[in-house]
Amino acid sequence: MRANKSLISKRKVSIRRKLRKMMKCVCSRDRLSVDEMNYSSESLATRDYSATASGYSSRPGENETKVDNSNIEEAESSLRESGYLNYEEARALLGRLEYQKGNIEAALHVFEGIDIAAVIPKMKMSISRRCESDNKRRPENDYAPSMSIHAVSLLLEAVFLKAKSLKTLGRFQEAAQSCKTILDTIESALPESWPENFVSDCKLQETVAKAVELLPELWSLAGSPQDVVLSFRKALLYHWNLDDEATARIQKEFALFLLYSGYEADSPPLRSQLDGSFVPRNNIEEAVLLLRILLRKSKDPSLIHHLSFALSACGEFMTLAQQVEELLPETMERRGRYYTLSLCYCGEGENMVALDLLRNFLNNKENSVNSDCIEELLLASKICADNKVCVEDGITFSSKAISQMNGKCNQMEAIANCLLGVLLSAKSKSVSSESEKVLIQSQAFSALKASEKMMEDSDPNPYIVHHLCLEYAEHRKLRIAYDHAKNLIKLEGGTSINGYILLARILSAQKKFSDAEIVIDAALEQSGKWEQGELLRTKAKIQIAQGRLKNAIETYTFLLAVLQVQNKNLGTANKAMKCKRNRDRRLEMEVWHDLTNVYTTLSQWRDAEVCLAKSEAIDPYSASRWHSTGMLYEARGLHQEALKSFKKGLDIDPNHVPSLISTACVLRKLGCQSSSSIVKSLLIEALRLDRTNSSAWYNLGLVYKDDSGTSALEAAECLEAAVFLEESCPIEPFR
């Protein structure tokens, strides 16, 4: 027993002595004798090494200190298995040593001396043979030489370190090609997959795993997005025997690349698609698939944020809401869950559901005491402001948000003040007391101006400028409104048609119809054909205001043709397209009503009736259609039929202002004494809903004039208001 131990010890000493002599040979060009080392034809003794190699290593007296124990043990394994250490393996060891010491250029110089292409066939053969089952006998005529697994591991590690060195030196394309060599070698040797219990040498598995993760990064640095996608897909589709953490990292990095790289990847190849399996059609679908897989096994909080972006970008808000609801409590905090769900329901148009969620969260005492809830308060107030619902609650939300700011963020405080101004303005339209109305309007102006002032030191916010412009325009401060509208278009960079339409309406209120038409024509040139609907309708309205009725008919006809083509081309695959189609149908219906009124003015009764029939086919329950029908009857002198039509319109929408005014006018023309109070109440109700309606003021003035029970002063005030508003009346309401 002792003799055996002594023999083993002497053998190790002999191997170490041989190894050190070989390393000296690599570093100093000294040759070892053939008898002493018994080299093969590929040994160091038969090759010459560049004189520059000695410049990258230590002086001859220091050679022994350069070889650390890990390198010696690696070499010992190869020597024990094969009996010799060939030229490539010695270089791999020396290169690793230089790399570990931080001598990147020296390491690369050593690695580049390895003819990896020459040894790849042997490595493939060794890997494939090692994969064969032990009970399979090798054919008797198979005498082709192969390498040890330790040697394969050593050389593949050298290729990997070469890729890392090239990356450090900024040679990303070469680094990617070097790293790809490792994976191509493994995949070629084992075309099906990497066996789970392949070898006991964990170093080879570690090198392969690192190469799988590094390759996409190298292709990205090299500026080759197509290769990035291919390398990610290969990493996930081929079985590399990676651990769960490595697989999760690759899936996440691939999802982020698909979402944010700006490169649209092709669909996965057919050979990687399973029958009946879901095949992503674009980047977002593939990223969503990866993120949803990750969420099932990871608690990474950033995943839900990336998934939120992906699903929001494609309009799948309810899918996101469902995903958020399925998350475990520890994955996402309660506040973030409520806020994200509220945003999802807002995106789906379920504003009241979103508002109820925010109320539930804000009414929780723990939330109000332990933390500020500025974002939740602002979202709740915006829902109230944009939809003109729960105005009082919205004022409370925005006021509370302002009180919690404490100078934290001027931009958010400006938005809060703007929302408060919009809500106060909406409230002023519903109060009956004139003094209270004036007070609330003053408060609204103050809040809007405060929001504008807060943005003076930074870029103005288009949302604030837009609402301040509307407020000025509705109060007939047209010059200031005009300046704000021009500023709005500049801020939006001409990307939104709303700014152009608002500017055209302001110009029409100033009776500058030619300028208004020029603005609309400029907007038409900069917008796409499918976005021109509202612009064309506004242009037709301008032409009507100028008395150019035939031109208006031509514009309306062109608009209807565009809408017809668009409806045929638009699909209904997603919610955005469905919403677009619904908006276009509503616009088409209003165009038919406008044409009806034009033909009525021209006394072309038959054409007007055809337009009404077209409108009824779209929506039979439209207050606007019944109003146009009543106007047609009234123009033909059929006052009773007109009155019935107006009443049907009010049955559908009791707050339809044109129907309220027209009903009052017909009743007044019929001359019923008992209807005087009804006429007055109808006109007062119309003015409660729209204080700037000149027609309501005019007809109310006539009623007061004919009524002996009222003073002439009241009638004069109403008529004066009508004249003032008529002089500054836009072709369409500003809002």
C-alpha cells in the first residue's frame, strides 16, 4: 500500500516537472527533447513560437511563479488522460494565466496562436462519443483519434476567454464570432440537445452556459440585431442544460430587446414551431409571451412594469388587468396594484370602474395617514375632469393633491392646478346663481393661470395650454385665445389636429374665415388621409359660413368617400381599430345631418330626405337627426310635424340644446298663449346648458319683448347679449 502511494506521488512530481518545462518552452522558445516528453506530431517540440511571445510573459527566472495551482491541476488531468499536453492545450493554459492577471492583450496574443479550426473536428468527435451510452460498443474499425473531455473543456474555455478579451478591446464582431464557435461546436456534435448527465467536468458546462448568455450581448454591441434575435432564440430553443436562473435571465433580456431595441424581428422559423402552438406575429407578442412565462416563476417586480408597457402599447388593457389581478401579493404592493388596475380600466374606457377603484384605495385610512397619494389623486381628478362626472369629488381630489405637493414637483402641481381649473369651470356651468357662477369662474381662471405660471421655468405643457385656451375662447377673449392656440400648435409640433381645429374656430369667431380655411388646408397637408375627417368637416363649416354652399357639398361628399373607403380597409382585430371605426361612424352620421341642413337651406327637399335616411341607417336613435328632420319640416311650413320631431329629439336627449331652442321657436310661431311660460322655460334651460348660445338669448329677448309682464330692459339685455355673442360666434362650439 505504501509502495503504491509512493509511486503515485513520484508520478505527480514527474508530471509537474514536465508541465513546468513545457510552460517554459512556450514562454521562452526552448525546446524539450523528444525522448524526455514523447510528443506527438502536434506537440510544442515541432512548432516554433513567435519571438514576441516572451514579451508577454515573465523573465526566465520567474516562469515557475506564473503557473498557478489551478493551471497545473488542469494540465495534470490532461497528461494523465492522454500522456501528453499538446501545443493548443499549452497555449490555452498560458492564455488563461495571462487573462487572470489582467494582461488582456498578452492573453489574446496567446489565444490567437491556437488553430481552433484544426481541432474542432476532434472536439466534436470526442463530445459525440462521450455522449454515447456505455453499453454501446464502438465499431472495431473506428480508430480515429479523439481528445479527452478535459482537453475539450480547456480549449473551449480558451475560445471563450478569447471572446471576452476581444470584447474588452472593443472588437465586438470578432468576439461574437469566437463565442459563436463554441455553441456551433456543441450543437453540431449534439444536434438533438445537451444531455443533462453528460460529463462530470462542470467546467465545460460552465463555459457553455456563459457563452450562451454572452453571445446576444456581443451581437448587440456589434450592431447586428438580427443575429441578436437568432442567438436569443437558439439559447431558448436548444436544450443547453442551463439552470433556471440563467434561463430566466436570457428570457428577460430577450424580452427587453424586443420591446426597446427598435428592431422588428422576423417570426420564429417554421422548424421551431410546434403544431397548434401560439406563434408570435411581432415583437410585442413575443415579448409578452416571454414576460408572462417569467411571471409564473419569478418575483422580479420589474417584470410587471415591462409587461405593462408591452400590453399598453398594443391596447390590451384588460389582459394586463387580468395579469395584475393574478399576481401574488408579495410580487406587487397594494398601492401599485390599485393604480395599475385603474389605468387599465381607463384605457378600456371603463372610467367609472377606475374611479371606484381609486376611491376604495383613497378612502383607506392607512393610505391617507402613512403616505401621500398624489398620483392616485391626480388620476381620479383627471377622470372626473375629462368625463365631466362627479365634479365635486374631482375638485376634492385635485385640491388634496395640491395640498400634498409641498413643492415636490412643479410639473405635477401645475397639472393639479389645471385639473382644478377645468373642474371649477365645469361646475360653474351647472350653478343657477349668477353671482356664484362668476365667483367659480374667477376661481377656475386663477387655477389655470397658476398652472401656466408654474411652467414658466420649464417647457409648457400642451394639456395646460389647451385648456387655458378653451377658457379664454369661451369667455370671448379671442386675442389671448388666438395666441395660446398658436403656441399649442408649436408645442405639439403640428402632430395633433385638435390644435389646428381650435385655431380655425377661434379665427372663425373673429370672422376671419379665409384665414381659418388656410389653417385647415395646412393641417390637411400635414395629416394622413385617415385622420382628415374632422378637418374636412371643419372646412365645410367654414365654407357654409362664407355662403359657399356648393363648395361645402363637394367637401362633404369627398369626406363621405374617404370614410367609406376607410371603413372597408379598417380591420376590427383590436380595440383601437374598433374605437376608430365607431368614431368614424359617428362622424359620418353628423356629416349626413350637416348635408341635410345644407340641402334644406337650398330647398332641395328630396336630397335632404335621402341624407336623413342614410343617417337613420347608422343610428335610428339620434337627437341630432330628429332635430334636422324638424328643421326640414319647419322649412316646408309643416310646423306641427316639426314640433313632433323636436319633441322626439328631446325624448332621446333632454339636454339637446338645439332641440330645446327649436321647440321654443315653433311654439312661439304657433302663437299659443298658454305656451308662453313653456317657451320661456325651454330657453332658460337651454341657456343653463350653454350660456354662450346667441340664438337662445335672441329668442328669449323676443319672448320678454312680447310679454307685458316683463320690463323692456330685460328684453334689451337679452338682445344685446345675443348681438355680442353672434359677433364672436365660432362655426362650431370651442369644446
